[in-house]
Amino acid sequence: MKKDTTTEEKIREAARQVFRSKGFYGCTSREIANAAGENVALVNYYFRSKSQLFKIIFEAAMDDFVLSMVEVFGSKKSLVEKMRIFIDLEYAFLAKHPELPSFILNEMNREDGCNIDHQKYFLKVAETGLFEECFKAQEEGYMRSISLNSIPLLIMSNCHYPVMAKTMLMQLHGMTSKEYDDNLNIHKKLVSDMLINFLFPQSN
Amino acid sequence: MKKDTTTEEKIREAARQVFRSKGFYGCTSREIANAAGENVALVNYYFRSKSQLFKIIFEAAMDDFVLSMVEVFGSKKSLVEKMRIFIDLEYAFLAKHPELPSFILNEMNREDGCNIDHQKYFLKVAETGLFEECFKAQEEGYMRSISLNSIPLLIMSNCHYPVMAKTMLMQLHGMTSKEYDDNLNIHKKLVSDMLINFLFPQSN
DNA sequence: CATTTTTTTAAACAAGCGTTTAAAATCCTT
DNA sequence: AAGGATTTTAAACGCTTGTTTAAAAAAATG
């Protein structure tokens, strides 16, 4: 009789949760095994080592990370529309996965890094034709002529930082979690307006 | 004969460097002692425990973190001028201390948190009169009427995230560290223009 | 049902952790 | 220079870490 979730899957799912919220150094193999309700030795039985298991979790996280970007910018809409849709989707996605940006940034900064093929993820985004589209829009004077490096950076700054800084700003402003999230929804609209007005100056 | 740097100072300075770049869990007492060129036991002799030493380092980091904000916004200039000066200073400051934003955000997110008086730092900023000044400017129609929570969030997002994401974006774009930093200087101007145009709509 | 293969277990491993100890070295005061 | 306080040291403490082992349990195979 096949179980609906195998031991391997239980461990992977527990690792996903624990690694994402605590990072590689912030948790132990035993903690992951307990979260999965299984014996410690099984972590190594199925995944050979903590590092190997982490690598799997991290790569899956990177897939999640670029998925919405690829989906939105690969679609057939105007650039302005795509921008607004992307910001909306990104805020919605991060509401469900608020630990993701910190997780990825931190683990990439780790000394004994995560040893994955980073370029592959950049290519995924590049393949949507986003950069060519921006370049063309800039030549036509439709989009502000700024470095193509700055465009994703502006968007990511204003989408990711607000969720990364939640704990700090909650405490600084003395807000509850819900109050902060409500403010985030208001903030999203500001970000959307600000970025589009800046990137597409004649659009209003 | 007094040494120019005491053992205690050497350990504190080593701890500052190591904690900031690796975080509380990312380093060991022995690593700090080695960086200071001293015996492990001295860490506990002078600071009682790793946690206690960390607390000192973290609070000093928070002081650094809010210092430029307090200095700039406590000065007697127009709000627009202050904004532009602050962004300039913040980029310059973070060029020297690029690990600071990640450090503070991460350690605040830690489960067994850093147990410091966060409110004190908010008060420091509030005491500059920044929020009253913004409120007044909004009533006069000089500044865009947005939540007073969103203003620091917009500024911090666009100042802090670009240095936090350096490793990731360098690898994604295949840039060298110098190339990224050069781009950051261009980006700073964009951020400055974008934020000021958005916050003070009639200012151009 | 017997045998082989796969999965799970408890226990142990060496290494590293934060911290403590007690003796040695150094400093300061008289 | 002697004596007492302070600083530094090497070694050890108990505990946790990632990982391995070897036996037990379960599942699959014929």
C-alpha cells in the first residue's frame, strides 16, 4: 500500500519550511526530522547530507522566486500593463511567502555559498524578451532611458524590502502584524503608481 | 603601561566585524577570539557570554543605523533638500557598511530575538520632528498625501535593498563588484529623482 | 511462506559548540 | 622587591552538531 505522502516527501516538505524560515545555519537536521515526524537518520538516508537537502530546497525556492516574473513578462500585454500586473502579483505572492526574499538573499551571501547555477535563472527572465522590450520602448521614447539593470532593481526594491523589513518596522511603529499587512496593501498602490509614473513619464 | 588598544576593545572590534558579516548563529566564540588574536575564554571573561557581547554589538549597529537619519532630518533645511541629502548620505554610508541592513533585519527576525528596546530608536527619529514636518507639508499640499508609514518605507526600500541584493544581482547579471558599485551610483540618482518627484509632485 | 530487499530505528561516532575552571603570568600598589 | 589583585592561558566541562552503523522492522519478490 502506497502512502499518500512518502517519508521522503515529508522530510522535504519539513525541510522546506524550516530552512526557509531559519536558514541553513539557523536549524539542525534533528529539527527538520522532528518537523517531519521522522528519525534523524532518515534525512541522510534519503538526501545524503544536510547540505544536499538544502540545495534541493534552495533551487526550488529560486524557481518560485522567478516564476511570476517569467509568467507575467512572457505574456502578451503592454509593458505598462505588465508592470502593474507584476507588482500586484508579486505583493500577493509575497503575502503567502514572506520569508522568501530574505531566505534567498541571505543564503546567497553565505561564505560557503549554495553552489547553484545562478545564470540559469537570469536566462529564464531574459528569455521572456523583457529586456529587448524595454530597450525598444526606450528607443521609442515611451519608457525612460535608464540602465536596464536599474529597472528590475527598482521593482524588486519596492516589492521585496517591504516584506523583509516587516518585523523591524512593526516593532518600530508599534504595529500589529495585521496592521502592517493592511498598510502594505496601501503601499502597494503607491509603489505601482510611483514606478509607472517614473518609468513611463507620459503615461498620465 | 597602557596599551593603545586593550584586549576588551580588540574583542569588541573583532566581534563587531564577525557578527555583522555572519550573524549570531553564523559564527562561533572561537572565531571571534581568533579574529581578535586572543584566547576564547577572554570573550566570556570580558563579556560574560556570546549573547551579551552580541547585544552590545547589535545596539551599536542600531545607533549607526539611525544616526544619519537623525542628523539629516534634525537639520534646518527644506524637506525636499533633506530628502535628497539623506539619500546621498545613506548611499555613501552604506557603501562603507554594506552588511548593516541585512544584519539588522536578520537579527530582528531571529526567533530568540535580540531583546533590545526598539522603541528608543523610533523615538530618536520622531524627535527630529520629521513626521510633523511631513504632516504639515501634506496639509499645505506641498507633499503628496500618503501614509506617514509609507514615507520611510519608500526611502529605505530604495536605499537598503540595492546593497542587500548585491551578491544576488552581481551573480545574476554576471557583474564584478566594482561594476555593481558603479551602477549603484547611477541608481542613486534615479532613486533620488523618483522619490522626490513622487513625494513632492509640483517640485519640477 | 521463505527469502531477499528496502525502510526505519536507536545508538554511537568524532567534532565543534558555549562556557567554566584552576593554574600561570602579568600588573599594580606599597 | 613583596604581596595581592588582575589578566591570560590551556584544558576540560557537558551538550549539540552532522553523520554513520548495525540491527530490527516492513515490504517486496519468488
